[in-house]
Amino acid sequence: QSPGSKKEERSEMPVSKNAETVLERRYLIRDESGKVTETVEGLFHRVAGSIAGADKPYTGGASTEALEKEFYEAMTNLEFLPNSPTLMNAGRPLGQLSACFVLPVADSMEDIFEAVKQAALIHKSGGGTGFSFSRLRPCGSAVKSTGGVASGPISFMRVFNMATEAVKQGGTRRGANMGILRVDHPDILEFIDCKKNNADITNFNISVGITEEFMAAVIADGEYDLVDPSTKKVVGSLGAKMVYDKIVEGAWRNGEPGIIFLDRLNRDNVVPGQGPIESTNPCGEQPLLPYESCNLGSINLVKMLKQSKNGCEVDWEKLEKTVRTAVHFLDNVIDVNKYPLDKIDETTKATRKIGLGVMGFADMLLLRGISYNSDEGVAAAREIMSFINRVGHEASEELAQQRGAFPLFEESILKDGAARRNSTVTTIAPTGTLSIIAGCSSGVEPVFAYVFIRNVMDGTELIEVNPVLKQLLEERGLYSDELMRRISKEGTIAHIEEIPEDIRRVFVCAHDVTPEYHVKMQAAFQEYTDNAVSKTVNFGHTATLEDVSQVYMLAYRLGCKGVTIYRDGSRDSQVLNIGKVN
Ligand code: UDP
């Protein structure tokens, strides 16, 4: 495809070749013949202008030029980026700007297929959907109107999966789903195994909705009740430990199912009067009420550093300013957004949730000489996220003074504190695409690998080295292609003796980080995040069931809202193999 005619104008933007490729492929506007008609700067002008325009009703129509410049600079300096749908759709006819949605699935044929249709519309616009299937009557129960038997939640999940498959051809990006079933649903055992085969239900992540009652039964090694959601009757019981072990085994086998702690999500449900939270978005970081949507945005922590005589440190002033800009931006997105359904428009504007998070956290630790796999790393997480959370809440309170609190504030659990514009402010997103655009490590994950060898089509080998490591090795005269090949082959630099110990200690990759520190890091971020944290706990291939079980218990004890684990090599085709990208 032609990259467009104004290539030379693009060089001002500090984006990498990879970022340019991603932007060109999916984000820049094209004409009917498929030719790109927008530059990278053009994209950011379009987004900044459209989002700044939302200020007008609050300022009596005053010029938004200065605000547009503030937004433009935050984005083009790669300090802050809103989630992909905002970059793709702001200022364009589709205008759907949110990444996260939750839809209800009620127990009737009409409702189920209505939800399939609604999900298709959301996927078409680049959003992801989460569903709880817990309200569906179990497989084999009676269907009154036909005298037949119900096929149960898992068979209907397959219908949603097929619909997603079909829509993904025409949409802006691949539709993603979260499917949740409560642990006390009678079909829970079938659910735990429904993704046993890697080729099944591929457009879903699945998680078991765990209750406190269930965890207490696991710890006491007792039984717990299964409840038919359509009759509310107890229809049986299961050994809690047996079910827990099956969940652990599934996660060990191929990463599915994950778990979410439902009671914890509901403890933080700001408007419990509106009903319970039953599900999160596809990657688990955003719990939402049925028909609620949320837009996310992430601050690139690499850009929040400054050089001092003690080395590299956090520029708190710059971070504070960026958080304020970001909260203002994300609140405006709620107003500009064109929602796929009236009901979503209404529900979203009643609570005005936004999800500000971070990316480049691991890179920031590298630059400050702190190991991710250490208590110092965990302390750095607490320090930075508590600051962002506090300033984010202050910024939302200031917006409330100018624009009013979110409409359900008076009935919310926040009503005794300062009025806020947004019922939630912080969320840690995966930043799968945003981190490529910004050229930093994703979300709060450790660096996956420091060296990749890419085999380009003409047979040449391209060596890609983490820029922070490359610069350091060059400064010390240690850099060579041969050394990079060895690092790529080993997957980690932990055992390469030519590299001095002080570097090896800091430059840990995802597999050098112990599962325990993965969880501790997640818990540290969770402590200062209103919503939830997207995080994968990586295990080596030889990890045991007991290792996985211990991590689940640790996550439970440390207050995480859910856990996703992945054991290396446990899916036939994984996206990233250590040191090897095709
Ligand atoms: N998402 C989706 N499809 C995708 C990737 C993401 O629907 O292919 C949604 C999903 O709800 C996910 C959220 O976007 O939880 C945020 O993902 P991420 O931060 O990776 O998105 P980015 O903004 O970096 O593209």
C-alpha cells in the first residue's frame, strides 16, 4: 500500500519505523481506493482538535486553540496517548472512541441475540466487549415455550464467538471478548474446560467469577453450593478444592481460564444501587456495569524523567501537568464520543468513568537503575501510581467544580467526599498498540526480551535491541552483533558473564522476574488504581501446578482483582517466543 504522498512532513514526529507502520496500516485515513490521505501529524491534529472542541459548552464557546495545542503536544511528544479507538475515530464520521464495553446477557432468546447484535456493532467500531453468562439457565434445563431443553451458557458463547469471527473481517480491529461465569453456576466445570483446545472459542478470554464464599470453602477444604440462576434454587454442590484445582490446571495448561474476584469488583462498585458489576472488558482491567463503556489513556513514564546530579529521576512537576492534561482529555472524550447504542450513551454519561494508566514502567526502572524483580521496584510502582491516582482525583474534582459532578454522584459511595467529575479515574491498560506507537515497554509489564532477531523476507537478519540496553552497552564498549545474537538465543542476559553484574541485575526480562514479583507488582499498582490492572504473570515452561496455585493464593491475599497467568510454550502458536520473531 502507498504510504501517502506527504512522507517528508512526517519526519518531525519522533516515532519509530514500527510505529509508522502500525499507524499507516490501521489508523491513518484512507480514500476509497485505499490510499492513505493523512499524515501522522494530521492524525494527531484531527484527534486534538476534536477532543478539545468538547470544552466549548463549558466555556461559553471560547476558543479551544490553546487546549488543542496542549493535547497535540502531549500526544506528539509521546507523553500521553488515548486508547486506539480514539486515535482511529476522533473527528471522523464513526466517532466511537472507547475501548471497553460490558453488555448484559439475559436469559431469553431475544436478549441473547440482541446482545450478539450489539457486540457486533461495538466490534465494528474498534471496541472490545465483556459479558457475564451467569444469568443463563444451565444446560439441560427446561425451555417452557418449546418444551425443549436449554443448551446452556457455553453453547451460546460459541455463537458470540462466531459472530465476532465474521465481523472481524470488516472492522477497524479484531473484536475481543471477555466471557465470565460465576463459580456457583451449575455449568462451571464445562466452562473451565471450554478452551482446553487452543483452537476453540478463540475470540474470547475467559475468567471464572470467584466469590469470597468460594475462597473460604477452598481454604477450609469444604463444599459450596451451585445455584440455578433462573430459579435461584440450590441444585447441587461441589468440592471447592476440586474446582479450584481444575481452574489452576486449566491456567497451567494454556492460560485459560483466568480468575476475577467478583466481590472485590463490587466492593469498588461506585454506584451499587444501579446493580452489581458482573464483568470486565476483554483484557480484565476495566470492570463495568451492563451497558457501561469506558475510554482509557496512558502516560508514557519514560517521558516523565529528568537528569539530575544523582542520575535519572522522576520529573514530578511534568508528571503532574501531564496527569491533569490527560484527565481533562479523557473527560472530554465522554462528551465527544458517538456511542453505538442510546442505552450505552446514557449509562456511560451517568457515571463518567475514565481509565488513566501508564506505559513504559519497566523502561523507566531501567533508566533509573532499579530492578523490576525487587522490593525497590515494587516501591517505585507504589510511589508513581499513588501520585498519579491522587493528582488524577484532584483534577477530576476541579473539573466537577467547573462542569458538575457525574450525575449519579449523590447516590454513589463517594458522596461524602469532594464532588468528582468521574466516578473512576485510573485503570492500567495493556497498551498493546499504544506502546508500539510510543516505542516503550507495554503497560506495567517487564520487558519481554531485550533482543529480537527478525528474519526479513529477502533472507537478511535484522537485530532489534532494546534502546536503553543498547546505549548502555555502547557506552561501555561492550556492544557487538555477536553478543546480541547470544542474548537473543538465551532469551535473557541473566547468565551472560561478559555483561557486568550491575547491568544484569537491572536488565531483567519477563522470565527472570519470579512469579511472586509479578504478583507483588500487580498488587502494588492495584492499591492505587480505581479500576483494575492488566497484567500477565509469566511462568517458565517447567512450572508446576503447585507454583500456579501459590500465585493465585498470593494474588488473593495481596488484594488483586484478578489473575492471568501464562506458562511459556503452553499454546501452540504464541505471539512472542523469546528472542524469535517471524
Ligand atoms: N481491545 C480490543 N481489541 C484489540 C485490542 C484491544 O477490543 O485487538 C480493547 C480491549 O477492551 C482491551 C482494551 O482495548 O482491554 C485496551 O487494550 P490495549 O491497551 O492493548 O489497546 P491499545 O489502546 O494499546 O490499542
